[in-house]
Amino acid sequence: MDIQICKHYGELSAKAAELVGEQIKQKTDSVLGLATGGTPEGMYAALVDQYKNKQLSFREIKTFNLDEYIGLPADHPLSYRVYMDEHLFNNVDISEKNVHLPDGNATDLAAECDRYEERLRHAGGIDLQVLGLGHNGHIGFNEPGTAFESSTHIVDLDEKTREANARYFEKKSAVPRQAITMGIQTILSARKVLVLVSGTDKAEAVRDMIYREMTTSFPATVLQKHPAVTVIADEEAATHL
Ligand code: GLP
């Protein structure tokens, strides 16, 4: 793993946007795997700036998001689709047909998981996957115990994850109990992976991801076997490294 430590969150965001920007410039029809959550917000803002300054175009870029809640309407303000619209898609020249998120309202959710994998395969696989890191080691919504061989699937969200995400909802009981997520194997199939970690509350998680023995109890440890992972951590998250 290539571990890069930045002074603060602003620097982390700029560095991440620089790496994603390089990928886009190198291959203008790249397939990007994208994450939601608080951590990548600054990266998206920096990418929008690059687009506005005419340094980048998303015209041919295809995106596949890691996950989506089950049962929230697509236009719900806390759906990941709305998050992506607000932070990136509405602000750049990406084409709607190139944007992919699992449909958490599909009538046949199991078929939707297979369809998502099929769309990914059809697009040629992910060139660069951006990841955040859950406190319990989750990547996407792959909670502890998820098989490393898993493909896109339905998950019951861990109580800790629901608590962490409750900050966005009016109350914890409003946080969905299930989601669709790319599987661990789906994530490992990406040609490159970029993990972003910020804040003291993630310091133990990032240490475990890098140094703990590979275990399904802490899903992010699986990244130790991926040949092209870059971790960008700010100094607060890097205190145990
Ligand atoms: C969420 C998301 C993940 C995200 C992670 C960390 O539950 N499903 O994709 O990476 O948790 O989120 P944050 O960056 O807000 O800490």
C-alpha cells in the first residue's frame, strides 16, 4: 500500500482530487467507482473546481457508486443518488446514461444486484475505486463478516453503521436497515483503489486496515492483498501509523 499523509482535510481532498483528475486525463473514458459519506465531500468539491477551470471533462466518464440504501425514494434528500447529484453530477458535464447506482427500490432486489454486476462488467470493470472507511472496517456497506468473495448484494446494516449515519437523519430510527452494496470481490476487481481517511475517530480503523491480520471481521484488511492501493490520511487519522 502506498500511504500518503496530509496535514489536514483540505490537503487530503486536494490530493485525492489530483489523483482522480490524473486518472480522468490519462483515460478520458475511465470507469470510476465512487463513494459517499462525509470524507469524499472535499474531493468532489475540488473535482468540480477542476471542471470549472476547464482542466477536466467528465463527458465520457462512467461512474458506479458503491452502495445505496434500500427503501429510500431515489429523490429522498439522504439517498446516495441525491448526494452524488449535489456533490458532483449536477455540477459537471457527466452524461446521465453513464451514471450508475444500485436501485434500492427495485421490485426484485436480488435481480438488481446481478444487473449491477452485469452493467459493471459491460463497462469493462472499474479503473479507479474511491473508498471511505467505516469505524468497524466496512468498505462500501460490507460489514464485518462479509465473505471476501462477495459480489453486489443486499446487506443488513450494522447498528454501529446506522448510528454513524444517524447524524444525517432526523432520528436514528429513520436510518434504513438495509442497503445494496458492491461486494468485496467487486471492490477488489478494481484496477486501482484510493482510500480516504480523515479525523481522529478513524485513527484505529486505518491502523487496523493496514496492520491487522487479514480477516473478514475487519473487511478493509482485504485491501492488503490488492496490488494498487493508495491510502490518503490526514494527520489526525494517521496518529497510530
Ligand atoms: C458509509 C458509506 C461508505 C462510507 C463510510 C464512511 O456508511 N456506506 O461508503 O465510506 O460509511 O463514511 P464517512 O466518510 O462519512 O465516515
